[in-house]
Amino acid sequence: MQQKIIILDFGSQTTQLIGRRVRELDTFCEILPYNKFPKDDPSVIGVILSGSPYSVHDKEAFKVDLAQFVGKVPVLGICYGAQFISYANGGKVEPTGTREYGRANLEKIDFEDPLFKGFEKGSQVWMSHGDTITAIPADCRVIASTATVRNAAYASTVAPLWAVQFHPEVFHTLQGTTLLRNFVVDICKSRQEWSAASFVESTVRELKEQLGNDRVILGLSGGVDSSVCATLLNKAIGKNLTCIFVDHGMLRKNEFRKVMDAYAGLGLNVIGIDASDKFFKDLEGVSDPEQKRKIIGRDFVEVFNAEARKITDAKWLAQGTIYPDRIESLSITGMTIKSHHNVGGLPKEMQLRLCEPLKWLFKDEVRRVGYQLGMPERLIKRHPFPGPGLAVRILGDVTREKVRILQEADDIYIEHMHQYVMSDGTSLYDHVWQAGTVLLSTIRSVGVMGDERTYEHPVALRAVTSQDAMTADWAHLPYDFMAKVSNEIINKVKGVNRVCYDISSKPPSTIEWE
């Protein structure tokens, strides 16, 4: 039986980060809404309560019956989770008057407590809360304090329960991984059996049992998720897998041909379809980003469905949906963050069952599985690329000419990134989580080329560093690289006379502009 940690989501933007950190400890975890704790599940070895945008005093605040798990398995409350545990057990949570946000240092630590094993005095943590715990429950004791937060961490004296008002999952808590390791491995007794190798072995076995001799159809996008999904399915069912790769006309330069060649090298059975005329026609005059996504998602289903009908004996539709897609598509508060064209169910007329072999994986885990399957490194290391393609990297309406301009500029940017060698011998591309070019087609800027005045579009270069795409910082690219790329784009790409660089981080900005 596979062990797992349950992470109850109270709406925090960093809940997925908690999941990522637990997975890095080779331990399976599942993120569930705060009110969906699984009853009588013997595989659960621990529970983590996340942060929340709410105060425990808000009428709409999320509340959970702690008796479901407290005293039965180890529990760790983080930020709101820590405050709710105190609030629900006779402690006090009060407004601070000023929001406690940013770096702090643990000046008092109980080094004998198992949660803080291996910690250093003065260890830096990251605070982010408006309320603070002014009194802990009677059966608890303080195990860490900062200069301004006396009850920075506390533990129960009668149950395996710990709570911290800081965020151990974020990078700025320097020993956050140590704390989570202490909880997951030492306290919850994880066997640390979750790995790429174990995932491939168990998933291939399960796919063979699930699919038998049935024929499966998979829609490929050219990205790492669908490519790993296809390779995993190919390992399990071989010739019974048929892949369909739809070119909506908004892929990167020459990508359709390059990807088809790569798939042939993997031994996949792939049908390539050029449906760009339909997509461009349906997108004509559409500027709203969410509307673009919906049109492309709808058209993709129509084109895919028409081709899939030709495979009359197919019984399954496979998708490269990964865990963040399922969590991010609809937040706990019901607010859509962004739509995903591969999430949300199948058209009824397709009458196919859904197969999502990667649905529990985070992005970096997908890449590790790709390496385990022996896939080419360049395909595995490909930066994330939005399903709607360059349509959501063009501000305003989408035309073939705008796509051409963006393809040319982006190709120069990305190829130079591959060619630029860093001090450790790897390419600049490998040091960046995601990079891409945005065409500001709703704006024109004045320029001078030779003796002529120009009035053309600017492009914005975007590059971020990240571990999971939930948070991201802008990449500090070398100046000589930036100068060369800017010069070449302006000189070679007709329609562009200005290059900008986006230095905003996520949050508050998103990685993509639309």
C-alpha cells in the first residue's frame, strides 16, 4: 500500500508548493479541498493544513473538523492552518494591526523538538499573515519565536500535532525543507518510496491492466507533458496507441515538422493535421485572451474529434494532464485562474473513456519520468509552452502576419539561448524555467532605420526562473546575450523596431502575458 500525506487546501497560493516539497522527499501526497478529508484511508500517514487568504474570524473563512485526524495521524498546520488549530482549541488569534510579511528569524527554538531537528539558531523564515496567535491552546507549548512573534511555532503535549505561523514551503524559509523532512520522514515515518522509477513501473503495470487490448487515442501538443504521456503509453500498449498532432498555426517556427520528426524517432504512431486555416478564421478579430483560449480549445476538439472518428475501434482518450492543471483550473474559492483546453471532461459525442497517466505528477516529476523512459534530453528539457500557442503571446487579435513576426523574433531569442554557454558548461536555456517572446501588436513605437523613420511593433522578451511555476522570478540574463538578441531581432525581423525585457515576478504578475 502506497503511503501518502494529505494536504488540506484552505485557498493559499502556495499550497502546491507544499505538495512539491513533500514529493521532493520521495513521498506521495494529495492536495484536497479543506472539507474533503478521506475517511478511513489507512494509507494516510500525516496531514498538513495550508495557509489561506482569510482570517479565522471571517464569516466566509474555511473551517474543518479537526477531530477527523488530530490524534490519529501526525498533523502540521501552516500559517492559517496554525491559527485555525489554535482558534478551534481555545487559543487566541488577533489582528496584528500591521501585516507581518517578509523575512524573520527564529531567535528562540526548542532544538529538542523533533520538528526543529538540525535547525540553526537565528534560522530565517518567511512570514505572511495579518492575524497572529496571541495565545496557544492550554495543552500546547511554544517551540519557536521571532523578535515580534512569540508563538511562531507550537506543539501539542497530548497529540502528534505541530503548527508554524511561517511558510516552510517557500524558498525564503532557508531551512524549510529540513522542517518538512523532519515532519514527513521522521515524524510521519514515510518510507520514501515515491520515485520516477517506481512511478513508471507501477503506471505501466496499471495501464496494461486498465487498457488491455483496447485502442487509445492521444492528442499531442509537442510539449513535454503530452510527449511523456505518449512514451509511457507506448511502453505499455505499443501499437494500440494512435497519436494525433493538430497544428493550429500558432506553434513556434518550424515546430510542426521538428516535433513530427522527434515523435518518429520515439517510434510513436502519429497522425499530423494542418488545421491552421480553420483556427485563423475563427480567431479573426478576437482580442480577449480568455476568448482566444476558448475558441482554440473548441476548435481543437472539433478537429481532433473529426480525426478520432476515423479510428472506429478506439475506446480511450489519453491526455497529458498533470496535477497542477487539475488544481489550478478551478481554485478552491470557485474562481477560474485560467482555462486549460485539456481539462474539463470529454465531448459526449466522442463516447471515449478518459486515461490520464500523469494526473498526479508535477512538471519536474514529468521530466524525471521522461529521463527514466530514455527520451531525448532536448525534448524533455523543453520549456513549458501554452496550449493556445502564440495566440496568447500576441496582445490583441491574431493574424498570420503577426504570428510570422513573433515566430521569427522568438526563434532568434530561443536559439541564442541554446547557444549561449554558461560558466558551468551548460546552455543559458537550461538555466531558465521558461522563456518566450510577446508581440505587443496593440502598440506601435517610433524608430529610425538608416535614414527612414519607422513606426512598428515592440516585442517583450520574457524569461523566468522557477521550480514549479507557482512562483517565479525574472531571470537575470547576461547583458551581452541581451544586446546580441535585441540587435538581431531588430535587424532581421521585419515589423519590429524595439525590444523590451519583462522584469516582473510571479506573483503579482503571471508568467504568460495573457
